[in-house]
Amino acid sequence: MTKSSLTKFVASKFFHKTVSIVIILCAIILGIETRLTDPFWMKLFVVVDILLTSFFILEITLRMLAEKSMLHFFHLVSVNRSDETTRRINLHYSEDGFWNWFDFIITVVSAVAIFTHFFQHPEYLLIARMFRIFRIFRLLEVSSQLKEIEKKIVNIIPTVFSFALLLFILIYIYSIVGFYLFEGRVMGIANFSNLYNSITTLFQVMTLDGWGEIMSDVNNMDLAISPLIISIYFISFVVLTAIVSLNVFIGVMAASIETKFSKNIEENKKRFAKLIKDETDQTDEGVEEGVNLILAEFVQLKNDMKKLNESIEEIRKQN
């Protein structure tokens, strides 16, 4: 098989559908393994593991051979300079390179674990089984619909990270305030003995899981502060984290998604306008070329008519 035919085969729908079916089959078998633990079934599952791992080794080998080079197959990031004067560097992330590394690592770990299982360390088979479950993520690679969802999720990661950082800052500030306010004490399920326990307690309050009981336990303790200050502390924390921040997050997410959709619409409009302009330019060139051909035909016909008339005149003169 030549490299061009191998490349077409790897890019074909049949190849991608076959890989998707095997991935789904692998996931189903992993679920069945949790129910059937008899020695007979365990031996059968080992055979199935070998067959599935062999398939994925063959699959990634074909994909590697179909690429231009190994460097291109494992390419993750490219660096481009947008402006030589400002020396600004742009990093372009390669999605295909990420999935190639992902597939390669899982396949190698699974193959090594199964190979070692037969010789020295039978417990390594558990590592292979654990890594096989991650192959389900490959459905994001082989399915175009899941790829679109993946891109949308990746686009909102900076917004999610900023929101998580904001929440952490709020929890950190309130944890330090709570540690000094409640004298570093343990009050029932409310634990403010140190920074870590304060963060854990406030995280539970933020999820609204029994936050009333936590505030009640603090109120029941003999503290130097008034119950009003305790109520303000917990209620303000719940309002800022569970109510205001959540609504702000939803609003920012909606605005971010709307902005990206608007940007995509504008890009599609520009692409469509450029396409129409190119088609119009080609049409104008075609019309101009056609008119020129017609004019050339008319000039040729005029010359032929002139020659014909001259021939007729010569014949008359001779007669």
C-alpha cells in the first residue's frame, strides 16, 4: 500500500467509524467487567484486552505512517511572529497533535502493562484497564458533532478560570476573617481551627449544603462577637458566592457566547462577501472575454464580407 492510499484510508469514514465502534465496544466491556468477576470471565477479559490493545496499536501505527513525518504527527504548538517591529509572538495550538499524544500515551501504557502482565508483574494489568477508560474521550476526536461541543467548551475555559479565581479570592478572604472572628475554634460541623479547615467549611457553605446548621453551631458557641455579626458574615458570604457570583458567571458566559457567535457570524459574512466578489469578478472577466470574442467574430465576418464583395466586383468586371 502506497503512502497516498494509506493516507486516504486513514482519512476515510470507514476507518473513523470502525475506530468509534471499537471505542464504544471497549467502554461497554469495561462496564461488564465490573459485574462479572469469576475466574473464567477474567481470563476471557484478558484475551479481549489483548485484542483491543492490538487493534489500537495497529490503528495508531497506520495513522503515524500516514502522516508526513513523526515530527508532524506529534506537533503540539507552533510559534509565529505577527510583527517583526514589536516582536510579538503568537502561539498556535494544534488540536490534532494533542489527540495524537493522547492516543500514543494510552496505547503505549496499555501495551506495556499487558506485556508485563505475562512476565513479571500481573498487577500491571490493572493499570491497562484503568487507562482504557480514557479512550472514551477519543469520541471527541472522531465525531464532528462532539468536536464542535469540545471547541465551545475550550472557548469558555478562560471565563471559567477567571470565575473560579474570583471565588477562590472570596473564600480565602472570608476564611482568614472567619479564623480570627471565631477564634480558630471547632464548633460542631463548623471548623475554623486553621486556614484549610476554614476553606473547607466555607466551601460547604457556598454549596448551600447545611449552611444554616453551620451558622447555628457558630451562634450556639460562647463567642465575644454578637449573633448579628455572625449572621452578617454567613449571609454576606452566601449572597456573594452562591447568588451574586453565580448570576454574574451566567451573565458573563452568555455575553461571551453571544460575542463569539457574533464574531463567527461576521467572519462568515466577510467570507461570503469575498466569495461573491470573487465570483462577480470571475463573471465580469468571463463576460468581457465573451464580448471580445464576439467582437472578434464580427470583425472577421466583416473582413470576409468585404473580400466576398471584392470578389463579386471582379467577376462583374470580367463579364
